[in-house]
Amino acid sequence: MVTLEMLASLANLGGSLRGDPKSSYPTGSTRLHKIPHGSPMITLQETTAAPQSLDYQSSAYRDAYARINAIVIEGEVEASDNYLRLAELVPDAAEELRKLARMEQKHMKGFQACAKNLNVEPDMPFAKAFFQELHNNFQRAAAAGDLTTCFVIQSLLIECFAIAAYNIYIPVADPFARKITEGVVKDEYLHLNFGEMWLQQRFPEVKAGIEQANATNLPLIWKMLNQVDKDVEVLGMDREAIVEDFMIAYGEALSKIGFSTRDVMRLSAQGLRAA
Amino acid sequence: MFGLIGHLTSLSHAQKVAERLGFKEYADNDLEFWCMAPPQVVDEITVTSITGQQIKGHYVESCFLPEMLSSGKVKAACRKILNAMALAQKWGIDITALGGFSSIIFENFRLEALKRVRDIDLEIRRFTTGNTHTAYIICQQAVSACKHYGINLSQAAVAVIGATGDIGSAVCRWLSQRCDVSKLLLVARDQERLQNLQGDLGQGTILPLEAALPQADVIIWVASLSQGIPVDLAALRDPCIVIDGGYPKNMANLMQRPGLHVIDGGMVEHALDIDWNIMQFLNVANPARQLFACFAESMLLEFEGLHTNFSWGRNHITVAKMEEIGALSRKHGFRPVMPA
């Protein structure tokens, strides 16, 4: 006699989706885990398609929004300042970089309007502190003429973080903010592209510098995200989804710049475990 | 260009593979990390047909793990599949097979409603479940095994466990229309679907699992059970053929008894070596040539320039489509995996 527990994982899924505390992944050594082809075993109790019901006017939402919105505004301010600084350092591309800065300022105004729309006062001191370490690293690199680090911080890390956060925010945003964010995220892809191209054209000479800047600054991104874990959740966003989206955008950028898949997997996950 | 979206069997399997490939960040990490890990294109594949035609493809590791479902991380699971599909499309892959859990998740969680993935609108015509080829190969395996083990199908009882699923129902249609099976035993959980299937087939006996198994000369297992059930191996017929149509292929290890012949169902072997690395990690007997028939379907569609979702949705597989994909399978040098 042998016990066949076919498709134990899916079977237990049914239980877990129903909140059955007894269901757990099988640990028995003789159990069979089966995936059927085309089985209807998964119970449709939950679907990612279902929009979450968020009360945009609740005090909990608006409290969390005050910090997240401030971060977004400050992020756009940082981005604008960084591009203006880069325009001084890269005269050849100054005009293009100043254009990017102007776009970031426009984004900032859009997000300020989002706060007004929900009657929220953005917590700017919190946001300033939030960006401080990354801000300092950019300023130090700029002062030293380390363009590689500047581009990694602004064009890759900040842009990818923004893209990831905006992508995950859009489906759960209030209608006013959704429209604005949808417009912004399109621009951010363009900004990412600018940095990618700059680094790609100089890949052999900047490769080591990118790795170094990544090792120093990517752990900061994870740390920053951890700080707003709870707020992000209140806004209906999924932290895991933001990280995954970030790693996708950042990985794609590194890949375009010239890194191998192996390098991309190593670089984009750097420091995540410790975070 | 063709693509395969696959995943590993379990967290421990994934960690081992990552370690062997030298991806330390992935090897050292737990399920939470895998829930955040993005899909990756990890292998380039070259397949040569026996006609001499050569095609290229990519293996996309979705980073999905079955534990995501069992621990209730449904959103992560759905994200893995959608992101892997978006990546395949972004790479310009014309036809991609959704292997293992991928197509089940897509269908059961109705991901079709979420076709917009970031800046990409998923084009469903670029994807196939591969179920038509899988169903065809399972039928061929059943027929060949009967010949091999001296079972006369016209006097035999064939039990299809999971008869109402996409593959199960296709297998039933084939057996009804193309084989002179003495008795077709239909086993599934949903009685209404079973009765509809029986009506469509115009034949078949609906039985509970425990009643069907001891009567069956051939058991085609393409289903799941909601709980563990005791199977008395001594009560199964001698000889008895079991086609293991699930994933991973593990019935052969557990169901051992003289006169019981377990065959890895839905597996094909190519006549020529395939140039790829990933298969060595998927626990198949001959990694240079053996693969899941669903994966092979995307290769067949690429060989023929049929860039369309040949297998999609539930219970749309016709005998004509099985014959069509079967002919292409033979034309390009694939054959069902059979015991030596």
C-alpha cells in the first residue's frame, strides 16, 4: 500500500486559499507532488485582477500618503538637481540633460497636485532625510568628477526605483494620481535610456566603476524601501512586486549597457538579502 | 525564434541549480527572495530537425516555485508568469511554450484579464500551452506500451484520471475516435463536467478513482487529487501500464511492483542532440534529447512558421489538431519516450 498524494502542492493551495490552517506544503518523504496538465485544481478564491478597495480619504491612507507622496516629490527634485549638476559636468550633453531636469520639475508639480487633490500635506522633512545618504553619495561623486557613479545613482538607480514604484502604484492609485503617474512613467523610461546609452558607449572603461557604484548604492535602495514598508502596504502596493519590478528595469538597463546575464543577476540582487 | 518558459520543481531544487550555475545570490536565498526575483533568459537553444532545418530559441526561467502556491503567495506566482511572458515578448520570441505550472496559473487565475504588463501589452498569439502535443504523445505512448507489454486495446480497459482536464479530455477524444478501446473509464472530480464529456464522447463509464483503478489495464494519469489517497498496488492488474502525465515524473519511483509498467507521459525524444544546457537541470534521463512535449510544441510551431497559440484555453483540443501536431512531430524527428 502506498499513499499517492498527487499534486500535493496544488491540493494544498486549495486549502490555503480557503484559509485552512491545516494545509501546508507536504514534507513527507514518500509523497508525490504532481502538477496536472490543465487541471482545474486551483480554487479561484483570489485573483490579482481584483482591484483592492482603498479609502483614499481615510486618515490611515492620507497619513501614509503624506510620506510616500513627499518621497516622490523629493525624488523628482533630487532628479532635477542631479541632471542640472550633470549638465555642468558633461557639457556635450548639457542641453539634453537640462531638458531632462525640466521634465523632472514638471513631474514634481504633478505630484504636488496629487497631494492637494487628496488634501494631504507632504512630509518633506521625512523625504529629505529619506534621500540624504544617496544625495550625499551623488554629491561626493560629482565633486570628484566620478561621472560613472553619478549616472548609476541618478540614471539607473533612481530612475529604475521610480519606474518600479510608479508601475506598482498606478493600478491602486486614485483616479487623479493615476493619470498623472501614467504620464510620468513614460518619461522616466526615456531618462533611463539616456543613462543607459551614456554608460553603454563607454562600457569597457566604466564597467568596474558601475560595479563599485552598485555595491555602494544598491543596498541603500533596499534600505530606503524597507523604511516605507508599512506605508507602501497602506497604499495597496506590494513591496515584493516593487522589488521585482525594480530588478526587472535595473537588470534590463545593466544588460543593455553590456553586462552578461550572470553579471546582471549578481549585480541586481546585491545586498538584497542583508536588507 | 521559439521560447520555453519553465520553472524548477521546488525551492531546494532551485537553490541547488542556482549553486551549480554559480548564481550565489539565488542559491543562498529563501522563498521570499525568489518571490521578488525577476525572470531571466538563461539559455540559448539550437534545434536541428531531421529535415536539416535549424531553429534557435531561448529558455526563460520564470523563477516561479510551487511553494509560492502552497504558501499562499498567489500574487507572486501570477507575477512570475506574467513577467516571464512579458520578457519573452520583449525578446521578440515568436512562439513560447508555457511549461509546468505556467499555463495552469495563467488559466486558473484568469491572467488574460491582466494582459498589460508595465509597458508591454501581451500578445497571446505568441504563447502556447503545448497541451495538444502533450495529449498526442500520451496517446502514442499508451498505444505503443500496449503493443510492447502484450495488451490488446480492443479487449482492454483504459482509465483516464483527470478526464475532464484540457489534456485528459483530448486523450479521451483520441481514444474514442482513433482506438478501438474496449472500455474507457472516466475519472474526475466534477460530475457535471464528466457527464458532459461522456455525452460528447458518446461512450465511457464514469467511475470513482478507487473503482476504476483495479479494472484498468492502462491508467493514464493527468489529474490532481484534493487529498492523499491510498492506492493498493497489489489490487492493480497484471500487467498494468501507467502513463504518468503529471510533473515532475515521479510515479515510477513510487509505484513499483512486478507487472506494473510506469511510463513518463508527455515526454518526447529528439532524433538529434539539442544544443542547450538547461535540460540537464530538469531531471530527465537523456538531457541532450529528451524534453517535455509541451516545450517541443513551440519548436514544431517555429519549424513550420506557425506563430500562433496552437494550444490555448480549456478543452479546445480536437483530434484533427492532435493529428496535425503529431505529423509535425514525426516530420521533425521527435518520438514519444518509451521504456528501453
